[in-house]
Amino acid sequence: MSDLHITIRLDQLGEPREYRPPAERVLEGDIICRNWDIDSAKDGKVRAGVFESTPGVNRSIKGETWEFCLILSGVAEITEDGQAPVTYRAGDSFIMKPGYLGTWRTIETVRKLWITA
């Protein structure tokens, strides 16, 4: 297989990078995140991977990043500042655009496939 076609095998992701969100963004809980970087292109400006988070609430700040997410498992509630909360479950997808500010509440450990640009 060439570098121009990448297969993502969720059962063969390997070891994740484990970390906690910055303390100043955590609003509730002891959140542990795991990330599996899958691929990148355009000098790292476009990236893809799998992310997992344990329950808790944190501030979500996109800055200049555009992100597509597909929820693979778990339940998360996303609330853009000034908007009503939206709950996402396995099979749901959404896009967070540059400038997005809000909260991310992980209700049940969530795993998502993500692409940023």
C-alpha cells in the first residue's frame, strides 16, 4: 500500500499518547485523554487520528483549527458558548470551525475519529 492510501484499523492503533487537558481548561473531573495520530499532510496542517477521553468537562477552544469528528463510541455533550447543548453518540458526526469556543462534556468515555485542517 502506498502513502497515498491509508487504512485505519481501529483494532490495530498501537500505543496511544496519554495526557490530561491543561488544568486551566478542566471544569469538572479528572480527565484522561488518549490520542493515536494516524497521518498528516501539508507540513502537518492537515492531520487525522483517533481520540479518547474519560468523563469530565473541559473548555474547547479551536483557535484557527477546523475539525471534523465522527463519534465511534461513548456519549459527549458539546455546548458552543451562547448555544444549547448537543449530545453526540456513536455514529454521529460534526464539524467545529475556527473560532469555536464552548464546553465538551464527556458523559461516557468517548472515542472519536478526527481530521483537522
